[in-house]
Amino acid sequence: MPLLFFDYVLPFVFLILVIGSGMLWAKTRRSAVLLQLIASSLICLLFAAERLAYHLMRWGKPALLDAIYSSPIYPIAQVLFILSYVVFSVGYLYYALAQKRI
């Protein structure tokens, strides 16, 4: 079950977040939404690169997987994941707190 979640469900959730952030950005043009859009796009791209690397590995082409998990790139990707999660959360909180109440 966890493999199914991380392989298929979680990237789809972040793709939905990218689409939602893009639609909200087109509607409001606020900086908080821009933070959400950038962070969710980065997370989605990192997931896509990792999934593509695993699929290429199954077809006998491990070059991308080797490049992703090489010693200088892997820690950078992990830091980008963590930073993107924090930036998305901050953008969401900033948008929620700055939104006018009816």
C-alpha cells in the first residue's frame, strides 16, 4: 500500500495542487499564491523526475537514476523538497491570514 501511495497518489495530489494554485494565481495575483504555485510546481517536477528515473531503470537505462542518487545531487534534492514543503505551507498560511473575512 505505501508503494502505491508514493508512486501514484502523492504525485497526482501535487499535480492537483499545481493546477489549483495556477487557477488561484490567475484569479488573485497575490504573492502568497505565487509562493504556493512555485513550491507546488517544484515538488511536482521533483516527483516527476524521480518517477521518470525509476521507469527508465525498469527499461534498462539507469543513467538518470544514477544522476539523481549521486552524492552531490541527492542532498540538494532533499533540501529542495523540504524547502518547498515549508514555502507552500507558509504561502498557504499567509494567504489564509490575509484573506478578508465576510
